[in-house]
Amino acid sequence: MASGTVAESEIEEEEEEEIKLGSYDGKVRVLREDEEAAAGEIMLLWGIQQPTFSKPNSFVAQSSLQLKLDACGHSLSILQSPSSLSTPGVTGSVMWDSGVVLGKFLEHAVDSGLLLLHGKKVVELGSGCGLVGCIAAILGAQVTLTDLPDRLRLLKKNIETNLRHGNMRGSAVVKELIWGDDPDQDLIDPFPDYVLGSDVVYSEGAVVDLLDTLVQLCGAQTTIFLSGELRNDAVLEYFLDAAMKDFVVGRVEQTQWHPDYCSRRVAMYVMVKK
Ligand SMILES: C[S@@+](CC[C@H](N)C(=O)[O-])C[C@H]1O[C@@H](n2cnc3c(N)ncnc32)[C@H](O)[C@@H]1O
């Protein structure tokens, strides 16, 4: 990429607005409302953040049967099924960095007083092994963790292993939710306060269905947090471009993440309905 292009993008970033979005009290960089916005964001992320310069899977061990992580004063043990990764279409049988980043971000944002999860209704999409939803429940949210029907067994096992009345202030249930299908009424009545998703934007073919589900799940007061791995610029650009039709999109800068869980290979967005 030409250095002049990056410099222009840097200037454009300076001009992007930093505001609060939804129920998150930290400031986020809102993506401009024009047709070049998604492309500009991709140029910034790949040109300045340079994701390929840092190691993938820094916070996870995908070949292990479990991932141990301390969160909210508890030792969590997230069971994984590395062998299932070889099954076509299975991606959530192990943890991904962006899940650890989002989970630890939630802990940090609550501790910093920028986010309130206690008593809030939360729906997580594509929960995989369930770390993010577990952390949200420990932080006091009433969480529904969702995934494809054949991915729920490991998810349930991780909830049973990690969440007990003694360590969780909220609650957690597991439910099937296929993106693009109509969500069960209890997921949208009332609308969730928060929708969470880590590493759910990775396939161009799933973007339309994912956005359809986000639109259906979100009311005027719903705040979405999405974290994702910076693997494929075209897929992220396609997602951001489409998302900006229905949502205001803001990037959460790494300065607001948990200081021990930052990665140049991950980006995080807050979205609210227009
Ligand atoms: C890369 S994994 C991420 C898992 C977990 N969120 C994490 O960060 O470790 C993507 C997740 O999205 C789920 N998923 C993919 N397509 C889906 C769809 N059409 N409907 C519902 N869930 C889907 C997968 O089963 C998987 O659990």
C-alpha cells in the first residue's frame, strides 16, 4: 500500500467523530456515513494497525482440550474440541482470540464504570465455546448464548462447568439460533439490552443472514458489541458496508480494551440501530 494513501487515511481518522454510542459510556470512533467509509476503515486497519505483523492465537491454545482463563476473580476452564475443527463448517469448537478480547473487554469496561451489565438482557450470537456469554453472566447479565443446533452440546457443558450460583450474579441459558431465521419471541420481547458476538464476521456468505438477525434482535435501546479477527479485509469491508445501512457503527479503540488483552489482529465495534 502506498505510504501517501495511509497518510491520507490518518488525516481522515483525525476527522472522525468520537462519541458515545448506545449504553456504552466509553467514546468510540464513529465510521463516517459515506460510500467510502467501509473501504477507508479497512485501509486504516490493515495499513496502520498492520494485523499480519502480530501473532495469531496469542490468547488461546486451539490444540488443547481446555482453555484456562482468569476473569472477574474466577478461574474459568473452557472445554474445547480441537478435533471437531476438521469437520467442514465447524469453527466454534475452540476459542478464538477475539472471544478472549471481547470477554476481557466486558470485564474491564464494567470495572471501569463504562458499562453496566448487571440485570441486563444479553443475547450472544455464535457463542462457540461460550466464554463471552459466561463472563457476561458472571458480571450479572441475564444471558442467552446461541449457536447452530449441532454446536450446543459443548456450549452447555461449558456453562455447567463454569457457572454456579456462587460465582455468577446473573444467569445463562443456551438456545439454538440460526442467523437469518426468525428469532424466538422470548429473545426479542423485550428486546435485549446488549447483543454480543465474537469472530462472527468471517464468511461473506453469512453476512446477509447475520445482519438480518442483528436487525431483528435490536430495538432502539439495544447496543451491539462485535469483535473480530482481522483475517480477511474483503469480508470485513462487505460487512461494514452493509451494516452501515441499518446501524451507526463505532470502533472501540484498543486503549479502552483490557490492557493485558490487546491484539493488532482484532478489531471491536459498537453498533446501534439508526
Ligand atoms: C469463529 S467461531 C467463533 C466462536 C466464538 N464466538 C469465539 O469467539 O470463540 C463462529 C461461530 O459462529 C457460529 N455460526 C456460524 N454460522 C452461523 C449461523 N449461520 N447461525 C448461527 N451461528 C453460526 C459458529 O457455529 C461458531 O460458533
